[in-house]
Amino acid sequence: MVREFELCPGRRVGGDQPCFIIAEIGQNHQGDLDIAKRMIRMAKDCGADCAKFQKSELEYKFNKKALERPYTSKHSWGKTYGEHKRHLEFSHDQYRELKKYAEEIGIFFTASGMDEMAVEFLHELDVPFFKVGSGDTNNFPYLEKTAKKGRPMVISSGMQSMNTMHQVYQIVKPINPNFCFLQCTSAYPLQPEDVNLRVISAYQSAFPDIPIGYSGHETGIAISVAAVAMGAKVLERHVTLDKTWKGSDHQASLEPNELAELVKAIRTVEKAMGSPIKQLLPCEMACNEKV
């Protein structure tokens, strides 16, 4: 049996626990605090377990040259990359307000710490667990410092090799046993032929003492439901209020009706997994007597 651990207060993952569903708001809030709150509320109403954001400390993460370079993408919120990123980045006080709102309505709240200083802030904010985005999974000094904080960790594996994931396991496990890996392919939107759900099984074999999950960037819900049927114990999907909004993540995100349908489908599949013992069931008795 895969080891369980408490990911959030009172909520365990792994083993026979239900899949923990993360609604990844990321930066789909358009830099608007009210929209962010609406999205947290939507995640709660749709049945997700957690609303997640992305936190960066821009002056620490990027050098002056990177922040001042022109940014002319159709998704840009400013003339320079720095202006764009600052528009989408909430302050520490705004994060405190969002976390308080999530607590008030009864949904867990966390964020990916996109750099080491962001992890420091999120630790101070007392998030229940750290999410490590795929881009930092092979940043071994970052992983070690994050693991030493002692909070549970959810680690995505987009753009990584199995060899790298073994290295990640060897770094994190001795410091902090409470972590899981998510199979992930870093493409937006993700095409079915690039999902590779069988990696979930490969991870389950290679790392039998940690829960395995899935972070999806595909469109629709079928692949994510299949991931849960294969044993994914944590599921992360990007969410949006409107796929037509400006921003590179909206197209690969789920709108409210899709998120609600995904949660419902996952809970149905979990019931249907049932027992491996094949026997005559009480619900079959009438048919058995008839035929």
C-alpha cells in the first residue's frame, strides 16, 4: 500500500484516500484581486480541495535586464516584461487577504513558490504545503531549501527525465518524507499523444513509498479522469472563468462547468474502483435468480 501523509490539516493523500484536487488559478486572475476571489469561490463551489496561485519575488527572480526587455506578446500586460509581471503579481498583503478569504469559505489555499524568496514568504504565510513547479524540479539547491522547511511538497515533473526524478527523490526523501510526484508534460494546451499517462505507472513502480499524481494541461476532462483511475492521488488542473481572456494559460484551463464535471466524474470513478475480489454481489441476486 502506498504510504499516506497529511497534505493539509485533516486531509491525507495516498493509500485509499480520495484524490486531492487542486484548482490551479496561477495568474489567470488577470492581476485583479476581485477576480482572484471569484476564482477561489468557483473552485470551492465546484468541489476542488485547494485553490493554488503562483508567487514570485520579481526583483529577486529576475535581473534588471530581464525586467526591462520589451514584451510585445499579445498576452502582455505592459510594454516591458517587468511591467507585465508586476501587473500579474499580488503583494504580500493581497496574498494574506486571499488566504483569509479561502479560509473563510472553507477551501485550502497555497501557491507555487517560483523562487527561493517566494518560498520564504509562503512559509511565513503558513501555507499547508509547497507546490514545486516543473521549472524548478531540477533546481536542486531550491529543492533542498524548500524541503528543509518541513512542509509537505507536491512536485511536478514536466520537462524532466526519470533519472532527474530519481535524483529529486534522493534529495528530498531524507530531509522531508512527506512529498509526492505529479506526472506532467509542459505544453499548453497539451495534445493527447504527449500526455504519457503510463508514466504514472512507472512512477508507482519506481517510487512505491510516495503517492503519485497528475498535473494536466490538456483540454477537456477525460484524460484527468483516466489518470485518477490509474491511481493518481493528487490532481492539478488550471482553471479560468473565461477561456477567451488574455493570457497564455486560459486555453488549457477548465471553465467552471468543466471543473464541476471533472470533480463529479472523479468521485464517481473512485466509487467504481471498488474491490479486487470477484464474487457474486447482493446487487446481482435478482438477476442470478432469474437466469
